[in-house]
Amino acid sequence: MPKVKTNRSAAKRFTKTGSGKFKRAKSGKNHFTGKKDSKSIRSLRKGTLVSDVDTPRIREILPY
């Protein structure tokens, strides 16, 4: 069987943790931030984990 190619756009957005879960950045920080509270903008800096429902799809496109 041929090798499975890594989806390069997904590889730039997600990183695998040591336990096998996937980290992602939070959305909503690029523009329209003037109307948002500074506390909420600060909370968007931190990363979060991909939900358990979406993890199998991410695992397919990031096999390695």
C-alpha cells in the first residue's frame, strides 16, 4: 500500500500532544475585536484541545 500523505494545511493548524490528543488555536481573534471585552480577547490567546467528536477526522488527515 502507498504511504498516506499528511494534509499540510491541517499540519499547520493542529499539533499532537504526548497523550495523543490534538491542540488547536481558538478562533475569533483576527478582526472584529473592538467590540469584544479585553478579558475575552485574552482568553483567546490560549490554545485548547480538539473535541472528542472531531478527533478521528483529524487523526485521518494527520497520520504521522
